[in-house]
Amino acid sequence: MHWGLPWPGPEVAAQAEKAGAAAFCAGEFADTNSYLTTGEMVAGTTGAMVGPGIAYAFARSPFVHASALRHLHAKAPGRIFLGLGSGTYRMNTDWFATGADKPVARMADLVGAVRAYLEAENGSTVTHQGDYYPINAAIRAPVLGRLEIPILIGAFNKLMVRTVGRVADGVLGHGLFTDRWWTETIGPELVRGAEERGRDAAALRRWGWLITAVDEDDPARARRDARLQIAFYLTVRTYDTLVELHGWQDEVSAIRTAFGAGDIEGMARAVTDEMLDAVALCGTREEARQRLAARQALPDLAFLSSPGFMVGGRRRERYAASAVELMRSVEHG
């Protein structure tokens, strides 16, 4: 397994690269822009791949996605990737003021339109025949030329995963992904989508986030923080198919009841040891090593993600630094 981190800042990133980190990624929210953070990553790294992981797909036009990627590629050629996520229907309509109907078809069309800009040659009109993003751009300035930038999709359920297999370069898995979800849902649907288009499923990237909270001084708090992050994710009904696969319906019902009541400790208590073992690396460094060794279907490249729900910035930074030490210990025995 190759590994990386959500952007931890240049100081931790430098230590991570020395320890073998292959990539850094950048999420986004109302106060964080993934492309701006990718610019920071370009400036603060030397060899690792960097990119949005994820950028809100429909909040930007294909032109804006592609021009940002070209700008970043000029500063770090060969090191840029793009991870796209659809966001929720409410986010798209209420926050971004953009269309969000038929997100699977819209995502496939967006990937094609972004590629049209990335693969355009100087002197040629950029064209893409799409239902959502029809492009006919006669860009006269000599700024184009074909770029090979991997496009991954943050996909969870079957239809979007199948779309990855049809049109993208890989999947960017959620922090909730378990071994069973990788093997019983993600793998088969990637193959199914790839076969529909005559593509090689084995060539697709299988990247993903992995909740990681290691604390030698207070392992109980690290386990609690990991439980809370799992619980917070599971308040969203989008992930109910994974819940049903594992038979966690009663636990998730308790999580949602506690969440509705503002009972933070109740949320953490509702996450069982089985759930914790299936999802997260946490506790002491040795406990985390054992959890890592027990996993059978980790992503090819795992972004070791510090818990963020009810966890302050300083503790997240310590978790990121501890994740680097964890991987250093794994790679050096």
C-alpha cells in the first residue's frame, strides 16, 4: 500500500515525503478551496503527487477545472491529479446555485468535458458533445497542448462507481470504506463499468481515505476521536448500503438518535469495536499497526486522514505527524 495525507502543512509534509509519502490531497468546504490548497501543496512539496481530493465537481465549469489544472501542472509537471465529488443535491442547489439532477450522468459528462480541455492541441477548437456540458471553444492563444492528468471520482454507491469504470482514471474511496465494501461493491462495479466501455479495470486507480488517529500518550482519546468520526459520517443516509452490508442498522440508529439529541458521547459509544476495527487505524502506534496488518483490501494509495469531527486543529496536526511515524515504523519494521 502506498500512502499519503490530506494536506498537513509544509512542515509535516516534508517529514512525510522523507518517510515515503506518495501523495497529498485537498478537500474543500465553505472556508477552504481545494485548488488553492493544491497550490500550497505544489509550493510545499518536491516529488509527491498533489491534487484536489475532492473538488466539488458541479460548482465549477469544465473550463474552470481545466484551467486550474493547467496552471498547477505548469508549476509541478507530472505531479497533479484531480479528484471530483458530486456533493449532495442540497449543496448543489442551495449552496452552489447549480444544477444537480441526474448526478451520475452529469459527472460522466463533466469528466469528458474537462478531458476535452486537457487533451486539446494548440490551434484546434475544443469540442465536447455533452448533454450537460456542450463545449465549442475556439481558444486562439497558444496555451494548450495535451496533458495527462489522472481524473478520479469520489464514488460510494454502485452507479457512481460504475461510472468511474466507464470514464475516469480511478476511484477515490470514502473514509468509511471497509474491506468488504472494497471487495464486494467497489471492485465488481469498477469491472462492470470498465467492461461496458471495453476498458481495462486493472489499470484503474483505487485510492481512498483511511481514518487514522494514533496517540502514544492518550490512545483512548484517539480511539474515541476515530469512533466519533465514524459516527458523524454515518449520520448521513447515503451510506446506508454499507451499513446494511455489515448489519450495523441498530448501531447506526443509536448514532442518529444521539446526534439528534446533541449527545456526542452517545454517538461515540454507539460505534462498536467491530465497526472501529473495520474502518479505522487508531490507538497506540502498535494497535494501529495491528489494525493495518489485519486489513485485507486497503486502497492502493491510502490518504491517512485525521478525525475532524469535534477535533481541534492542533490535535489534527498531531495526528497527521503521528500517522507519518506510524508509516515510518511500518516501512522500517
